[in-house]
Amino acid sequence: MPLAQGLFFALRAGLVISCKTLFQQLVGRYYGGLDRAIGLCINRLLKYLQQLKAQGLAIVIVLGLGYLF
């Protein structure tokens, strides 16, 4: 993940970010609701954080709203 994208998450720590917002900011095009690109990226990031056993770093899935970083 490029540094600019990492900063996107860091600057919004503690806020729920919708899939639509993530998609538009990170992919750069309109999110129609059917694309699984964000979900797949979040899954990979979750696995990576688990491998690192990173303390204090978490992503929480907020059903119907988005992701909490």
C-alpha cells in the first residue's frame, strides 16, 4: 500500500469509513456497490496485521456502515 493511502487511514483513525468513500479515495472511481475490491484489500490487510501481531492496530468491520481503523 502506498504511503499516501496509509496516511488516509491514519488521519481517520477512530472514524467509521464507508466502502464508498474508501473505494473513491483509493481506487479513484465511482463505487456502484457490487465491487469487492475494498473487501479483498481489507481482508489482506487484516491477515497482514495478524501476522505482525501488531499491538493496538485493528480494523473493525461495522456491518452496514464500513470499517473502523
